[in-house]
Amino acid sequence: MSKDLSRYRKEYLKGFLIEENLPENPIKLFSDWFNNADSKSNEIEPNAMSLSAIDLNGVPITRVVLLKKFSNDGFVFCTNYSSTKGK
């Protein structure tokens, strides 16, 4: 069975990064992005994100986590307590 899904493709032309225009503090940039997503009424969970790491064999592992807090000190996120990483 085969289905062409190309009609779902969207052009993402809303913005781009220019390195010399970036704030010195990357948390400020993230804060701007988050506030933009948070202001959209169609965003269900703007604090949901994918967190990826690699294991000792170099194999990537990705899981969905929820961002609980962020500040200049970094990010606080949580995962499902019954997941492998939550145990």
C-alpha cells in the first residue's frame, strides 16, 4: 500500500536566523521563541519538546518531555515517571 503525502508539505517562510543579530544570551532567544509559541491559540502544549541523547554505542535515543521552567541557569523538564528514564 502506498499513499502520496506531499500535499501536507508546507513552506516555512516565517523567519530565519542571522548570526550577528542573535542575542548574546541564548536563553533570551529561547524565551522569545517560547513566548511566540505560547501566544498562539492553536498551540496545545508549547512546553512539549523532544530531548535526544546518544547511548554508549552512539545510538540516538529521543523522548518527549515537558518543560517546567527555564531561566538563565538552564532548563527544568520532566518525563513520564513510569518511563524507562523516569524510573
